[in-house]
Amino acid sequence: MDKEIYKKILQAQKNEITEQIIYSKLAESTKDEKNKKILAHIAEDELSHYNFWKNYSKQEVSPSKLHIWWYLFMSKAFGLTFSIRLMEKVEKKAHIFYGEISKVIPEAITIAKKEDEHEQRLISLINETKLKYLGSIVLGLNDALVELTGALAGLTLALQNSRIIAITGLITGIAASMSMAASEYLSTKSEMNEGLGKHPLTAAVYTGLAYILVVIFLILPYLILSNLYLALGITIANGVIVIFVFNFYISVAQDLSFKKRFWEMAMISLSITAITFGIGYLVRIFFDLDL
């Protein structure tokens, strides 16, 4: 067998045993019995694929301890579905060399395709609370980004005082977060009567927390910096960072397109910021403010 092909087989074998251990450990750590069975099933599949490659390599291969640690950490930090989806995206890229292996082992492509289809089907069955309330989190984040970034832009020109802008933004943000949480509570309560499965109070908490966390992140530059326009620039950059991180999370966790969602949300937020910046200028001129 060609040395390069042999190396690729060993790498494929290493990937399979690494993922087998990750899925096994995730199965052990989850409390949901349905999720536990699904993860254990995928772990068994990974082990069978490892043994398939072992038949050709004729040797045992050690797993990647770093990858095991990383994906277990990601599951704790960002949730089970996110870490699994992220791992599968990386695995898809690793499957590129299966085409080369198939020249020697024709079954390689078939195994890779069946593995991907089977795993995607099983992963879609995983039930996770964070994803159930993702709509509530989106509501809180989106409203906070659009409303507060715009408000801070307007206040920057109208008030010309970083401390007053920060305090005004904080009070506005807290009031808005409670208002959004209350609206989400009532909305989800109505949905609960239709049997859609979300708890109103939990949905309200997710919406309110998402909103207030974004508020704090956005007003922080005004509390630290005295230069208003530098603070506004950093606030806008912070907003774009939140949009980027959150849309990356959604795109991975729900297997959606990242670029479209990111640019759509970013353009809406930045457009409103530009409009309110102009409104702030007009308010300052019209009322002759000098703070």
C-alpha cells in the first residue's frame, strides 16, 4: 500500500476513535435518557468505523486527547448540539481525503456518506433546552442590538457627555429588557396553550438576560472612555462582534447559512445606528443642547 494512503487511513482511524470517546463521554454526562441513547448509538457507529480502518492499518491508534478535551469543554460552555455540529463540520473537511483512499479501498466513500447521513439523522433527534429557547434569545439579542446601538448613537450627539449617555443607556436598557421579558412571557403563555412546549417564565428569563447582557456590553465603552466618538465606534464594533458570535453559534447549532444571517442582522443594526445618529444631531441643533 502507498505510504500516503496508509497515513490517511491511520488519520481516519484516529478521527473515528477520538469521536467514539467524545460521544461516549457526552452520553455518560447527559441526564436526558433519549439523548444518552442517541449519543451512545453514534459512539458505537464510530467504533465500528474505527475497526473498519483497523482491518487495513493492522494496528491500534491512540485518540487525540486535545480534541477530546476541546469538544467536551465546548459542550459544557455552548451546549451539546453546538459542540457536536462543530465537530461534524470539521469531520466533513477531513473526509476530503476519502476520495484518495477510495482508489485503494472503494468502500471508503460509501462509508463516509452513510456515516454522515446516519449521524445527521441522529443528531437532529437530540433534544436540548438551549435550542428550544433560541427564539427567545434571538428576540432579546436582536432588540437590544437594534434599539440600544441606535439609541446610544443618537444620545452621543444629543448629550455629548459619556457618563450621562451611559446612565441613560443603562436605565433605558433595563426598562426595555423587562418590557421585552414581559412580552415574551405573554407570547409564550399563549403558545403554551397551543401545546408548543416552552415554559413562559423560562422564555422570559432567556429574553431578559440576553437583552441586559448586550446592554452592558454596549454601554461599557462609555463608562471607560471620555472620548465620545471613540466610545461610539467601539460600541458599534461590540455590536458587530455580538452579531458575529451569535450568528456563528446559530449557523453551527442549527446547520444554517452564516453569511446571509450575519449580513442581514449587521446591516439592519448599522442602518438604524446611522439614522439615529442623524436624529441626535438634529435634536441637538433644534433644542440647542449644550451638556
